[in-house]
Amino acid sequence: MDFTLSENQQMYVDTVSRFVKNEIIPHVLELDRSHKFPWDVITKAWELGILNLSIPESVKGYEIDPISTALIIKELSYGDTGISTSAMCNDLANIVIAQHGSDEQKSAFLGPFVEKPILASFCLTEPGAGSDNSSMTTFIKKGADGTYLLNGSKCFITNASHASQYTVFCKVGKPTGNFMACVIVPSLPLLPSDPVDVAAGREINLPGGGKVIIGKPEDKLGQRLSNTATVTFEDVVIKEDQIIGDRRLGFKYIIDVLDYARPMVAAIGVGLARRALDVTLAYTRERKQFGQRICDLPVARETLVQMWKKVELSEMALMKAAFKVQEKKEDRGIYASLAKNVAAEAALFCANEGLHLHGGYGFMSEYEISKLARDAHIIDIYEGVREVQHMIIGREIV
Ligand SMILES: Cc1cc2nc3c(=O)[nH]c(=O)nc-3n(C[C@H](O)[C@H](O)[C@H](O)COP(=O)(O)OP(=O)(O)OC[C@H]3O[C@@H](n4cnc5c(N)ncnc54)[C@H](O)[C@@H]3O)c2cc1C
């Protein structure tokens, strides 16, 4: 495997790195404190072409491969993992359409993302169905006129308050049905310039029939620059052309989505881990105690070495997983889980140890490391908690 980046890949890395340096890092603590959704940054990212990485050439005119996608998300995450989570969520929601939708569905449901800076949500988790998503109860039921009605509630949904389209996984026929489907629910397009107040939650009456009810944005420990809310679907009319692929194969499609998306979460983890290492190196090079720079005190130096090793090793795991996804290798699932798992460990380790090396200053919110420590936790939780990744790895190796 050649680790040299192609000219295109290097260009993506340089472009995103410049964007992060100019548009995110100087304002990130202020943005994070404001609790306001960073529409400006998202719009600029869209203009730069670093949103909607999974949309195929047939719709967008060009395609970004999974290795480049991982590099872009990693660079963006170096700036802020709430912003990259929100950006990457479009791909989480849209990859199933790219992978299993018909040409008409790709054009109808992916085309708008090329035309406008709009957001999508991926609706899998429910209050009673988290790690065990097969126990979900949201369902579609066919009516006499041949259309279906979608009913149920999803929780912890990224971008929910601002989304123009929802990708929803649901049971077929009844809440306890054996089959799972994937349906697309376009909502009213919501542009950054639209004066919509999402703070109290909102109800959207869909032109096609039925209602989407969005809860208040969740008040979170970290990743405050991503939006998270509950979404309830009430008698939402679903036509045949809103069902992706085979309406019995939803569970397989979830696995396909996660095989693609877990390396992207790993990219989020590696980006955060590297940022934590860099801000800690900068701090410990400046701060002196016992007559020496902190980075020169042997025990502190050892911690910095451990942090650097975690960053480098998780980056290697990420690149291997992205390569396996790109080459559509049979064993991509185990490497996707490995990368997600070790990158989450790296993010948590580097943020926690980095905070420690800042001493009391690390506990102050004006130091970025305190924000990174808050942000890191979710990387070990969303798209499958640590134990679920271990379950997948364990099942594959024995
Ligand atoms: C900020 C944020 C954004 C999110 N975005 C989305 C989104 O866009 N779309 C979406 O569908 N979901 C989203 N999620 C949901 C996320 O994927 C789930 O929270 C996650 O899968 C875990 O489910 P749960 O919270 O119900 O925890 P549970 O499944 O209840 O697990 C709780 C704990 O139990 C233990 N556990 C669980 N399973 C096992 C096991 N098999 N073996 C041993 N121990 C186990 C683990 O310690 C785990 O942390 C988001 C969550 C958050 C917090």
C-alpha cells in the first residue's frame, strides 16, 4: 500500500486545512459557547465542495473516493468535530441512496444537495433501540390506495432541526415486523438564510401528507456545533418511489452504510486526537515548571510520546479501513470497526492526557483542550459503542 497522496488528495488536504485555519480555528471557542448552529461555516464548506462527499458522479459530475473522503473529514475535524459530524451526516444519510437507489431516486433525492447548501438526517436510533437497532418499532404500513404510512419516533438525530430530508429505517407492516425498510422523507427545503426558529422544536406538515415533529435541540456535553434532536413521524405518506431498494433488505443496507461511515467517524477521531496533541505540544513548549519546559520533563515527555503514537496508529488504521472500503474488500467491516474503535480511544486518550498536561488551565473553558475533552466522548458512542465494535471484531476473528 502506497501512503503517498495523489495530487488530488493533496489538494483536498491543503484546501480543507486552509479552510480550517482561516474559518474555524480562530472562532471555534466563541462559536462553541454561542450554542448557535454554524450555518455560515457549513455554507462555506458546501461552496468549497467539501460537503456531500458520497454523491456519485452521475449526479454531481465528479466523485470523491473513500480515501479522499477520510482525508477531508480528518482535516475538517481538526477544526471542530461538531461541524464535521454535521457535514458528514449528509453522507451518512445519502450513501444508502447512492449505493442502493435507482437512477431516478439518485436524481430526485441527491440532486438538491448539489444545488443548495441543505442538510440531511440519518434516522436509525430510537429511545428503546440504540445499540440493538433491530428492536426499532417505527414502521410503514401499506394502505388501500397502495401508499404507505410511516409512524414512529427517532432520537439523537444529527441535523434534525435543520434537515431538508430524512433517511429513515423502519419495520415493514407492523412495529414488530421481521423486515426492515429504508425510506426517504423529503421535508420543506431549509436554507441557511431561512428565518426558522428551531429553539422550541417545530412541526412540519408535509405537502404529500402527514407530519414531522422535531424536538428542541438537545443540550449536549460536547460537539455543541452539531445539532441533535428527536424526530417523530406521524402518518407520513410514503410512495413506492420513496422506498430505497428492496423493502425487506433495510438491515443489510444499515450494515453497508456503517461499513462506509465508521471509517469516517474514525477520521473524526483522528482529527480530534491530532488537534489535542498539537495544542498540548504548543502549551507544554511554552509553559515552564521546575526550571524546564513541561515538554522536557521526562514523565510529561513520555505522555506526549504516548499521545503521538495513538495519533499515528489510529491514522494507519483509518487509512487501511478507507482502502478496504474503496476497494470494496469483503473484510472491510472488521477494519471499519477497528479504525472507529482505535480512533475513539486515541481521541479520548489525547484529549484527557492533553488536558492533564495543561494542569489547572486545561480545566478552564478558555483553553481549547477543555472543549476537545468534552467533544471526544461521543466518538466512542455514536455509530456503535465500543462494545459493539468489539462484538463485530470478536465475531469475525473466531
Ligand atoms: C450527539 C449524538 C449524535 C447522534 N447522531 C445520530 C444520528 O444522526 N442518527 C442516529 O440514528 N443515531 C444517532 N445517535 C445515536 C447513537 O448512535 C447511539 O446513542 C448509540 O448507538 C448508542 O445507543 P444508546 O445511546 O441507546 O446506548 P445503549 O445501546 O443503551 O448502550 C448503553 C451502554 O450499554 C453498553 N452496551 C450496549 N450494547 C452492548 C453490548 N452488545 N455489549 C456490552 N455492552 C453493551 C455500552 O457500554 C453502551 O455505551 C447519536 C447520538 C448522540 C449522542
